[in-house]
Amino acid sequence: MMTDQTRAPIVEALETFESENAISFGVPGHKSGKGAPSDVVSLLGKYAFRGDATTLKGIDDRRESKHVQHHAEELAAQAWGADECFFSTNGSSLSNHVAVMTVANPGDTVLVARNSHKSLIAACIIAHVRPVFLQPDYDEEWDVEHGIPTQELEEKLNANPNTKGVFVTSPSFYGVSSDLKRLAEICHRRGVPFIVDEAWGAHYPFHPEMPPTAMSCGADIAVTSIHKTMAGLEQASILLFKSKLIESDRFRLCYDLFESTSPSVPILSTINATRRQFLQKGKDLIDDVLANARWTIEKLAAIPGIRVMGKEILNGDGRYALEEMKIYFDVGELGLNGYEAEDWLMAEQKISMSLSDQRHFLATFTVGNKGSEARKLVRGIKKMAEWAEQDSENGMGPPKDMPKHRELKTEMAMSPGEAMLSAVEHIPIDQAVGRIAAEMVSPYPPGVPRILPGEIISHAQVQYFKVGMRAGFFPLDPSDASLKTLRVVKNQGLPRQSGWIVQRCNSQSLSSKVRHAPPDTASQ
């Protein structure tokens, strides 16, 4: 086992590969850039192509006998406190697919946080499992969902004793962590694997002021993105494994099902180099980021009409910790909604936010943000506030008739996989109330589906999307990007033998009710 954390095996092998300048009659077809279009070479630089090697017959030999990637993954497993680690070059989306397939067989029940990323719902479709949804702690003041309360997990496990795995997202997109240690303990007392989508917390092991990591809290599998808060190229992600409940060979085989046989070596090399960077300099790097973020929080809070979410929200186990490198703030009092505010900020100040919604901004600070950029952000928000004050007609303002997230109750009538693959039709969105959805609809970011395949579409959901589209949000995944129509199940009659139950999730309550679906569901 390689233990020298000063090494970066993939980076070192790539340096050797480039220096050898071997003639290739294999892939990639551009042959180290010699055949690439000149305009894109000028744009990206010749080294982007020279570094686009292969693992087989590239940074390693045809048998991978040097174990270059394996050694890099061993070092990453040690750094993140896992027994095993695999690199993903298709982001944490691929990693979530692997995680679901690892713990559940077709038809099995899994508990899934309702504020999960769309990739986790996609994983449930691919694996043909039956998700029962865990309702996050809803924050009425900020209209956001935080972490999963322990009481919610206990109740859902009691109601679903055959659960094969529990999947939560922590930290949330907004930087709030659940009490992962207690959630893991609850799962493990029942022999149920606990899996954490930790995509936004890859940097947590490298600074003492960060929230506890999933691995340190007892998670069996954790998924985390190197490209989100560290310094990897887009799509750089890792899967972490440390479990007595899951067979490690199944974990490896499921990974092999999804990972490309031609993984991007540039992406792999940035995972490898970033791990070394943060082990050597992580505390100092994050110290600088925290200083810039805290200064920004103070200055933004002093701007009239701006309100910043802070640690005062931490009042339960579903709101266990808040990371200050994520700054969520309200611009609604300026008479603007977040979408039009970000459009102005980009056009006039060349500043792009991590998220904008009906009345909020989210700024995500990372090692790539310097103090000068923090100052520019504060100046930009001040100028935006002045622009809004000068002419009250400048913006539409936050939509007054948009349902809150607590009103978007989930009522499942079919599994997501059954609905997605059923006979379907496309109908006007105004006619969709009471029909069973056959697609996901996810405002992006954050990519949390607000309509799920298999869900009975409610009036609140239709209203939410109609108002949201007018306000300016972007739905990433529907078949009709304009959302004038929705894809729904054509024949809504549920087979009596399916045993499916309708699951209702209410954001205002920690509990959910279940009942057997009536035979005349189609008449709803």
C-alpha cells in the first residue's frame, strides 16, 4: 500500500508520458493535439491535448501493472478516512448511481432525503428500487430545506423495517449539515447501511472549523465532489467506502458498471494533485477562504435591504452545523427577485452567483476566490442595491403567488422507474393536476427535483412552476424546456398486485402517512 502523501502517482506518470513523446496508433484520435482543430488548441492550449492521455497504454502499460490509479486511490482513501476510494470522471452523479446499486436490489425499499440531487433519483430509476422519502427540516423563514432530523429517520425506519439503505445529503446545497453521527448510529443499530451525498463537503477533512465528515461519523459510503469546493476539473469526484454491512466486492463491481473504460486522465490528475495540495496546505488555504467569507458576510449584512443567513438557524439535529464558506442572502427587500438580480449582476458587474432563486443569492467561496473578488462582490451588491433603489420599476420583485417549498408535498403512486418507463403522454401543464408524473422537473441550481416520476402532481406544484418560469428560473431536465407541457403516465390504473403504497410527505411535519393506493387512482 502506498502511504507517502507527498506523492501524486497520476501526476508523476503523466509527466513521464509527456516526456516520452511516444507515437500512438490508438486513442485519443487527436494524438496529443496534433490532429486537433487549431482554433480550439488556441483556446484551450496545447497542454490540454498533450495531457489527454489514456490509462491503459498511456500513464500505465497495457496491463496497468504499475497500478498508477490504484496507488492514487489508496492515498485518497487515507486522506478522507476511508478503507477504499474510487475516482469518478463523471461527477458525483455517477457516484450516486454506484451507491444505490451497491446497497439495493430491484424492488427493494430505500430511504432517500427529499432534498436529494436529481442524480440520486436517477439512481433509483436505474436500480428499479422503491424510494421512501425522508422529509428535511423545513426553515419557514428562509424557505429552504436543511438536514434530516433523527426523529424523521426513526419514524421512517419503523414504518419500513425492510429498508436496505438510507441516503441523505449533507451538507445541503446551502451549507447546512445534519447530525451524521446520530443518523449513522440509528441506521447501524438496525443493520442498515448509511450513505451520504457529501458532494459539497470534500474539503471538510482538511480544516478543524469545518463540520464533521461523513466518514468520521460512520457513513458506509460517502460521495464527494473534488470539483465543487476544491480544485479538480469539472466532473472530478470520489467514492469513499468504509463498511461492515456492505460487501466490498459488490461496491467495486457496481463502480465498474458505471465508470468509463476511457476515463479522462486530466480529470484524474486533478483529483490526485488536489488531494496532495490540501494535505500540505489545506488549513492555510481554508483559513484564507474563511477570512474572505466572514468579511463578506459582515459587509453584506450592513447593506440596507440585504439579509444574510447565519448560525442563528442552528437549532436542531437537522441543522447541526453551518459552513461559513457558503453565503445565502436575501435580496427580496430590494424589490428584486434573485433571477433578475443575478442577470443584472452578470451584465453590469460580470459577477456570477452559485445560485439565484425567487428572492435569494448563494455565494460559494472556495480556494479559487481571493480577497479582491470578495471586495468586488460586495461592491457589486451595493451597486445593485443602488440601482434597485433609484427606480422601483427596475425589477419584477419576488413573486407573491409562488407556493412555498413546504406546500410542495410529495405523494407517490408508482416507483420512479415504473413511471419513467410506462406508456406516457404529454399534456398541457394546466391539465396535469392529479396525473402521475413520468419525468423529473428540477430547478437548476440546486438540481433538487420538485416533480418526481411516479408522483401525483398537485396544484401547488403546477403553480410553483408556472410562477417560477415567469420569474426566471431554469428547469434542467423536463422533456419540454418551456414547461408548457408535462410528461405523464398514460394509463394511471395501478395494478393491484404491485403492492405499491401512496406515500405522502409534508414539509410541515416530521412524519408521513401511508395508505394503500385505491384501485380508482386513475380517476384522481
